[in-house]
Amino acid sequence: GQQLNQSPQSMFIQEGEDVSMNCTSSSIFNTWLWYKQDPGEGPVLLIALYKAGELTSNGRLTAQFGITRKDSFLNISASIPSDVGIYFCAGQGARGSYKLIFGSGTRLLVRP
Amino acid sequence: GAGVSQSPSNKVTEKGKDVELRCDPISGHTALYWYRQSLGQGLEFLIYFQGNSAPDKSGLPSDRFSAERTGGSVSTLTIQRTQQEDSAVYLCASSWLAGGLAKNIQYFGAGTRLSVL
């Protein structure tokens, strides 16, 4: 089945630093999504990408849909303590398939 | 309600017992999804409902797992004869299905943490 490889698994950075994480897949996705999950909560959507090559920003967050449709990255600029959490990429595949395939997550810790 | 609501938030049960997990989707959302999240892992798709029917139940791990949705709203995930490996957080999501995949944004509840002793 479809699988997503997400890296890095965890990051421990200083407040103010930029962060980058990415996902790769062995198969093509039509949509890439990035979610953030806080402890005890469900994932919350950060950015949605619908077209190959698309680059989208949401405040300090920037994400890109890879041109091959098999990868995506998320950048966070000037990190702050509230950025702490687990970030998941998710892909949506073939037309008519609505399920999301999730990466294993990147745990981000920010040192004030 | 304003968001996806799941109950109970925590459930502890003994091996072999049956459990029911409930999901109230966002009002008006036509699609509903169940996912499972094991400790330190990403979410694993279980089943998807469009209205009251389930076009894709390919992620259900075994025949001990079943789900239903009534009135195009509330859904119940039932696990029969629970096993210790069923311990996980069970997350529900809902979405509009409006004219194509591009608008299928899934909004998640906080989940039910199931512990099987």
C-alpha cells in the first residue's frame, strides 16, 4: 500500500531558528496536507496543497507540493515556543479515494 | 456543534470485552472518517462514510471491527472481543465532499484513547 516517509523524526531547536521537514512517497498523490497535533488533541490542518509545484504560505509556514507529486516539504521560519508539537504530512491519492495516508510525524521541541 | 466531538475521551476495558466509540461530526458534513493512532505513530485509516454508506472500509484490521452511521450524522465504531493490540487513540474526522477532492478538508476530533488491559 501507499506509504509516506517523513523526516526528521524529531527536532530540538532554539527559539528563532528556522525549521524544515519533508515527506516522500513511492507513489503519486493528488493532494498534500500538513497537520499539527498537540498533546491530547486531534490534528489541525496547517496547509493544503493541490497542484504539483504549488508553493503556499500561511504566516510563518511555507509548504510546497513537489513537481513529481511524490514529495512535499514544510518550512517554519523564526520558530516560537508555541510551535512545539507533532507535525504530520498526509497525502490523498487516486481520484475517488478520500482517505488520507499519514507520515509518522516530526516531533518539534523549541528551546526558549 | 462547532467541531467534531468524540466520546468517551478515555476508555479502559478488559481484554475480551466489547467497546463502542462515538463520533458526532460537524453539522452538515457529509463525509465521516475513522482513523487509529498508535503510540508515537501517524494516523492509520480505518473506514470512510459518505452519508450512511461506507464506500471504503479497507482499513478495518479484522472482523472484530465494525462501524455504522445513522441519519447521515453520528457514527459508532465497535470493537468486539478487544485485544491488547487494539490499544490506541481512535480519531474521527468529517468533511464536506464538494465537487472534487480539492475541497475535502478533514477536520478531526480529539479522539478516544482506548486502553485494553
